[in-house]
Amino acid sequence: MTLSPNQTLYPRRLHFEEHGGAHFAIESSGPNWIATNAFGARLLRSLDAPITVEAVMRDARGGSAPEDLAAFLADAIKARVLDLAPVAPQRYPGRASVLQLTRLEEFWIQINDFCNLTCEHCLVSSSPAGGHGLPPARVRDAVEQALALGAEMIGFTGGEPFFRDDLFDLYDLILQDPARSVTTLTNGTRLTGERLARLKKVGSSRLELRISLDGPTAEVNDPIRGSGTFAGAVRGIRNALDTGCGVTVTMAINGANASYADQMPGLLKALGVTRLHVLWPFQRGRAIQPGQDANLTPSVEQVSAGYHRIKAAAKEAGVTFFTYESWKARIDGAPGLKYDLANHCWSSLCLYTNGQVFPSPALTQHPELSLGDLATRSLKDLWLESEVARRFRSTSVTERPQCQDCHYRFLCGGGDMDHAYNSSRMRQSDHGDLLADDPYCDLYKEIMADAMLDWTGPAAMRPGHDETPTLLRQMGHPPNKPPKLLVPGEVPLATIPST
């Protein structure tokens, strides 16, 4: 691009941050971001009104060559943080007027409440006293309805799903179509004997086993999950790796295990596991019952410390930190692709053990959030017509008070609806607030800053890189795999999968 001296440049409204030697200019309404050096950041900061190229060259050149300044301005225009014509502000109307109910992409089933463990932080307070769930015929009918609505991922959680005799029949049903996948959350202790043999028969990478382990040793894990659970889970992990199914280890980080978090990637590497999925603790379930250890609902600072320990150790061990990598992929999406809250009731639902349908697995057991009973209404009817579902779909990050002035809001999408609702419900006991503050907001900001710096890479540390303005990286360039949009149109938009 060749710029003439009399061309007028129109700056966009940008927010500036510095991390690890790189400077980031973030356009919140896009969303969009670039990484530049200190010279480039100073130049962009100085552009607070329309200005000619000639004036920029005169005022900002310093010791930099004119051709370098011109190249930077051209790069900034291509990256859409500068414009050659006025850009009228466009009001984003919220996702309800943009998204369409095209299909149900994922369907979660809490298949039982029964579990051989009584974990101290269990989200739904499962135990050996829990129920065994709906009859097999009703669960199968629910799966068939979800598949008919287009679901390509079915997730099973509990309790402990591997106490259900019909689980493998459901796997066979779902995996008939090569486009479909299954996720099963398990404590791993049942992956032996006949169940292990049947898993080997399935032998598909489209079946992901997420095996819970909350510490790198029995001394850390067992006080949280129960005596002998570390040995049982490790045995289950080793057995699962021989089945040909996908294996992910899931850790719920809390105050009791955060200081040992950096040992988890090394353990996984030794076991042969390549993916670690980390969950931030919920303010619900057994963890908040009277008399429980306060460490099970830790401070954000404790969780953040654990996150940083895991991130560094995972990189060194060559283990994929799935939680971070999913954020990292989102941060480098297509410029202008807005994230707006989660996909609850848009493309994801959850069936609970009593036959009630809920927005997500983390929001079951809250009667005020039931879409209705699958015994009396079809899944399609509940999805399309339920007042609860409509209420979820009508909410938008633009309405969340916490997000009003945040430059990250269309990158993080407003955080996690599950955490926001559960934390607010804990204070009110009988209801929560869909637009309440997400308690992990500050942690998300740290993660996004880390992700932008990772995408920028060592270019930020290049010797002498501040002698002339330089665009080091721009969002989505070089392009990653094109994002899967829920609806095409003038406002590219996506929601955050509950997985």
C-alpha cells in the first residue's frame, strides 16, 4: 500500500497495554488487536484525531526513516487499527437479534448421581447414596432426540457414568456417524476388567475420557477425592491409554492443590497423557456445605497462582494445557469475530437424572433453571419454547455491568455464565443472576494477556526492535483455521462452548 502525504488517517479508539516487552493496541468493539513495539505504541497513542500522513511523518519521525514510518502506517491500516475514511460507530444489538437456532451442537447427560467416591468438592454432591438415573430407554430416547436436532457431541457425566450398564450401547448409537463424538467424565477407578475390554472394542479417538485427578501424589489428591483414589485413577489412566480412546486428565484447582500444580504436567508426561484440562472451582455443591475446608473455594489469587504454575510446567513437559490453549485459539480468531457469553440454550443443553432439562451441567439442581420435563415435552419443544431458554438467549455481554467498559469483553465473551450464576446464587440461596460478575474476571485478563504475548512470540524481544515503529503481530494473522460461526452475516458472532 502506497500512502500519499495529503491522505488523512482516521484513528480508531484503542486501549494500550504492555506485556513482556511487547505493546498491545486493542480495539474492544471489533474485537481486534495488534502487537507493536514502544515506538509504534507511542505513535498510535498520539493519533487522537484525524491527521494527514504528512503531519504524522513530520511529528513522529524522530530518527526513523520516512519509508519505515510509511510502512508502519500501511500495516496499521491493513490491520484495521487505522482507517483512510471515517468509520461510523456501529451499535452491536446483542446476540438475540443476530444468532439463529440452527441446530443443537452438544448435549450433556448427567446419567446418574451414584458414585463410588464422595469427593470433597463434588459439584453435584454425588456419593454411594446417590441414585442410578433414568431408565435406559428414556436416556436412549433423549440421545436420539438430541441427534435428530443435529448434536454432534454427546457428553456423559455423573456420578460415575461407568456404573451404567447401558453406557456402551449409547456409545455404539452415537458413534455410528463418523461426524459425532462422545465425552465422558469419569474418576477412572472403574476402567478395569469387562469395562476395559469393552472400551478397547470401541477403540475410537472420537470417545474422549476425561479422568479426574486433583494432585500429583496421593498425599495431595486423596484428602480431596478419598483414600486410595490416586492409585485407582492412575491405574485407570494407564488402562485407558491402551484402549485407543482419547484421554484427558482433568484437575479442579483449589487452595489445597494449587501449590503442587506445577508437578501435574510432569506426572502426565510420565504416564503418557498429552492433555491436561484444568477447572476453576465452583461455588456450589459439596464444597460450600457447612464445615467444609475453605480451601475448596479458594481465592482468585490462589487459582491464578496455580494457573501460572501449570502453564510454565506444561510448556516444559510438552503437555497440552487444554484450558489455556482453548483461550489462546479464541484470542487469535478472525478480527471482528465477537464472542458473546456461552452457548447455553443456543446450541447446548443438559439432561439431569430426574428427567429435567437444564442449560448446562453446572446449572443442574437449580429448579428455577429447569426448561421442563422431557417426559412431558420433546427436547425440541423445550429448546425452542421454554421461557428459561428464551431468557438465556436474550442475555448479552453488552448488558453485564462488569463488562461495560472492558476492552476484552468481545474476546472473553463476558466470562462464564455458570460461575457467574452459581456465585451469585450462593449469596441468595434460591436464585442467581445471569448477568452477575464472574468471580474469575481478573484471571481471564491474565490469560488473554499471556495468549497475546505467546502469539507475538520472540519478535518482541528482538535486539534494537524499538528503533523504528514495527507491527509485530496482528490478530488472526497469519490466519488460523477459520472459526466456525453460528450464523453468517454482518456481525460475525460465536458463543463459548460449555466443554
